Amino acid sequence: PNWAKPTADDFHKPDLRILIHWAPTLKTDDAGKAIVPFYNADTKGKMQVIVEAIGENGAIGYGKLSFEVKE
């Protein structure tokens, strides 16, 4: 489904993507935080979020979390 401009038919199509969201130009606020909304796929089970970052000064960051999608 095209979630940027969904149609009524999109809500009836299964969304089985492996990569759910990609934000290569995400910027954080002055506190180093950002909020990233995204749609889940229709696949049920344990999901993993991986965040990799490169700061303007070349510093790298990495974070990982898991959540579960239930019926």
C-alpha cells in the first residue's frame, strides 16, 4: 500500500514489507531526540527497530529495541 496517499483499497491489502521505515535525513532536536511515526506491517510477531546514526562531527550512534505485534 502507498501510505503517503492511501486509497480505500489500500486498507484491504496486506502490508508484508520487511523494511517498514527508512529516514536517512532525520534530524534531532537540541536535546538529541526525535519522534518518528511509522505504520506497522501486517505481519504478527516480534519486531526489531535498529537505529544507526552519524553526527555532524562524525560521531556514530547505534540503538536497538524490540516490540511485539499482536492481533
